[in-house]
Amino acid sequence: MLKTFLPLFMMTFFICLFIVMMQFLWKYIDELVGKGLSVDLIAELFFYAALSMIPLALPLSILLASLMTFGNLGEHFELTAMKSSGISLLTVMKPLTVFIALVSVGAFFFQNDVLPQSQVKMWTLLFSMRQKSPTLDIPEGAIYSQIPGYNLYVKQKNPKNDKLYGILIYDVSISSTYPRIVAADSGSLSMTPDKTHLILSLDHGNWYEDLAAGTTLDTQLGNEMYRRESFKSKEIIIPYNDNFNRMDDETMRSQYIGKNIKELRQTIDSVNQRVDSMGNAVGREMRAMPVVGVPTSRVNFKTDGTGEIVLVKPVKMSRPVDFDSIYASMSPTARMMLLNGAISRVKMEKQNYEFRSYAMEDDNLVIRRHEIELQKKFTLSLACLIFFFIGAPLGAIIRKGGLGTPIVISVILFIVYYVIDNMGYKLARDGRWPVWQGIWLSSAVLLPLGIFLTKKAVDDSAVFNADAYRNFFRRLLGLHQTRHLTLKEVVIEEVNTTVALEKVATLKAHCQQFLERYAGRQSYLTYLCQGYDKTMLKDLTTEVEDVVDYLSNSRDQLLLNKAMDFPIIRQLLTYHITNYRHVGTALAVVFPVGLVLYLVGTRHQANLKRELSTAVRVCDEVSDILQQNHDNNQEISQQ
């Protein structure tokens, strides 16, 4: 099993890792292209990105590899051979279960020790690349604005000697209404050896500048000053840093992505302590605020100069204060001043507490981010186990190997997992759900699926049998079911006409007996307390199936077609609601519920009696066919 699984696992792992790496590349392609980054820097970024994408690729590769492994075994009937020799599916899965358990343990240590460092390196490199200036590639006939503070227009370029013609420069780096404009017939562009400045060497041009207002010379000569300069050759030095400056790792290392379990817990405890202290401080301030102008505490100074906060006893009044009468006795001006003062104070207090709430909300967001990262250290390991116990039994059930069906099923299951996981992550991040509920949501949804598929695969249940589900819903809704009989190539027990006639006659008599016993429609109380006889119905169902099984051995196609007309006697709950009379009486008292059960149940009972009437009619037709076949056989034997 390991020799079969390991090559597929390695292949699918690198395929999945390549797919998620392409997603990463397309997401950040605009920030990498056109900046003259060296190959070693790009390779370093991709290496750290590949390490960071392992938690996304590992569960999908386990699901796909287990599906392909057991699908191939089922397609080539190797699983059937193992089961026929007494080896159960769980025994077949045992070595792979041990291997996946070891992979899960390794995934936990990877999440805790390796992933934080790789994410710190990746994001540090990515942010450093974002800040790098793009490589100079000035186009012809278009304005180039990638130089900070300058817009450059070149009419024509000579690729042989890198000469520029028809140069127009807009200097917008100065704080003026109009930019400084430099026009030149030709020129060249170069960079200083330290790659921190650009040198523009211009030939035969003009310099136009609107001088800044407010200088002494401007005051003497007028409000507007203008400068124009003609030159044969001129050099302009522009600040432009073309070097790659790597950021310090400590910036990212202090974030939640760069911490292990111990560091995450320390940060959560410290931020929680800060939030609690801030909340306690706000609570103390609110308790110390005056109530209707009466202070709740005062400071008593001792002889040594120290102060002590003492609570003020509540003011006892003989009767409640009538504020409405006091307000009505005030002048209109005093009322307006009182209202304006109250509104101003309320607005001020509201702004104060809103400002404090923003700080506490930021701290709560930091706590949730760290708690999410802490929970994700464990979810990857469980996801590996869950996907294995989904993929292995599912492959044994569908029995399809290769890359066709397994890939389709794996992608669908992983999309479901990813959508649920992302939804839970956002609910936890925004504080709508507790963090542990949001992060473990996907595992809680898929774990029952893995248990269900494993049980079905061990029991050899037909999970993807459409007829089974169709019949189940037909039974649930009380719909009619049809039979399907085919002519057998090999018949072990031939149909004896006498025995068949006797079975059919007995079945007819029992059906008629049931119809006579329940000829009319049952009353409301009789239905809820008694219903139809369950034992008699089970016997009828068994007898009908026995007759059909016996007739299915016939070589007469007409008899087989007629045997398919026998109805399937279903065992519906609505035929007999309960075995206890007091329960039926209680349902009858609960009038709406009892009435609904009565209407649905009597309809199903009417359908049952029609099916039994059909069985009586089919018994007569089968008896005629059997009798005719018997007479024909006798005539042939006499001749």
C-alpha cells in the first residue's frame, strides 16, 4: 500500500503546490515585473512562497492521492480480492493511516516552527520589492511618469547609441502652481555609479520656470516672476534610487504571522491584560462621575500630605425631586442654556468614549488575529486526516482511478472546504463568531462526511446508486415504486405450475382478507390509536416478494412481464402511527398535528388498498397465464 500511495502522493503534492504557486504569481505579477529584479531574488521569493503555500496544497494532495490509490485498486478489482480473502478495508487502510498520522504530526511542527519564518521572509521580500523603483524604460511618443516628481516625454529614441530626441521634461517636484518645464532637441540618460541619481545630459534647449512668490525680489519687482534660459548643453541631476533595499525582518517578525504557539499566547495574554486594564479604568471613571451634580467620592488629605479617596454617602431626600416643575419655572433663556450645555456635554462624552472604543477595538482585532493563527496551527493536521478518510473510502466506493474522476471530485470537495474555511475565517476575524468556532467550522462540517463515507465503504453500501436514493424518496413521500425483472440466463429452480398457482391463490386470498377487514375509511380516533395491522402488512409484503422471486425463475417472458405488475407493498409509518393508545389519544387532542397526520395517513391507506386491489387483479392474470401454459404443455405432451 505504501509503494502504491507514496509515488501518487509526491506527484499530486507537487502538482497542487505548482497550482497554488501559479495563483500566487498571478496575484503579485504586477509588483514584480519591470523592476529589474535579479533571478536569485525571484527564486528566493518563490522558495519562501512555496513553503508558505504547503498548508494549502498538502490536504488537497492527500485527498487526491488517496482517491487515486483506492480508485485504482477498486477499478482493477484488487480491493474485491482483498475482501474476499478476509482482509477488511480498515486493514487495507491501516499502513496509510499510520503514514498520514505521521504527516499530520509533521504538519503541526511545520506550522509552528517553519511556517512563521518562511512567511516572515516572504512578506519581507515582497514588501521590499514593492518599494523598489521600476527599471527605466522610457517609451517613444508617450509621457513617462515612473520617475518621482518628474514627467518625461521623448519623441524618438535611437537604440544604437541610446540617444533621445525631442525631449520634454515636466518638473512637478516643486510646490508651485505651474511646473518647471525643460525642452531640449536631444540628450542622453545615465545613472551614477551608486545608482541613487539620474543624470540627464541635454543639448540645445530651453528652461522655463515660474518663480515662487513671496521672496524679497518678488516683492520689489512684482507679484509674478518668470524665468527663461536657453542653453547649448546642460546636465540635470534627478534623485532616483535604483538599488534593492531589503527591509528588516523584525517588522514582520512582530506580526502574528511570524510567531509560534508560545509567542502567540504571550501576545494574547499581554493584549488581553491591556484591554482589561483599559476597561477597568473606564469603569472606575464612570463610577466616579458625579450623579446629577453630586460627587460620588472625595479626597481626604491626611497630616502627612497623602490623600485618600472616600465614597460620599448617597443624599437622602424626603420626597423625589420634581424636575419638570423646576424646568418649567426657568426662563426661556435659561432653558436653552441648560439644553445646549447638556447636549454639548453628551457629545463630548460620546466622542471621548468612541475614541477609547477605537483603541480597544484595535486591541481586540489584534487578539482575534493572534487567536486565529494559534488555532490554525492545529487545523492543518486534522484536515490531513479528514481528507484521507474522505478520499480513501470514496475511492473504494467509486472505483475509478487515473486523473479524471478523482480530480473532479477532489476539486469539488476542496472548493467546498475552502469556501467553508474562508467563511469561518472571516466570521472569526470580524468578531461575529468566537474564533474557535470560525476556524474549526470546516473541520466540523467535513468530519461527519469522512465518518459517513468510511462506514459506507466498510459496509460495501451503494452510496452512489441512484435507484437506491430514488426508492428512498419514493418511500418517504409515499410514491409508487416499479419493479424490474429480466430473463435469467441460468435458472437453478424451475417454476412448477402447481406450486406457482398455489402461491398466487394464497396471496390473492390474503389480500382480499385484508381488504375486507379494512373496507371503509377509518375514523379520526381509530386511525390515530390503531391504524392498520403492522404484522399483517409485513406478512403481505413478504408473501408478495416471495411470489415475485419464485416467478422470476420462469423462462416465459409474458409471465415475467406480468410479474412486474405486482405492486411493492411499502411499510410506511403513516399506516400505523403508534403502538400505544394513549400516544394516539394525545395526538388526537393536539388537533392541528393530529388532523395533518390523519389526512396524510388516510391518503396513504387509500393508495395501499389500491395496490392490494391491483395485486388481486394481477394474481388472476398470472393464474390465467400459468393455467394456459399448463394446458399447452399437456397438449404437447399428448401429441
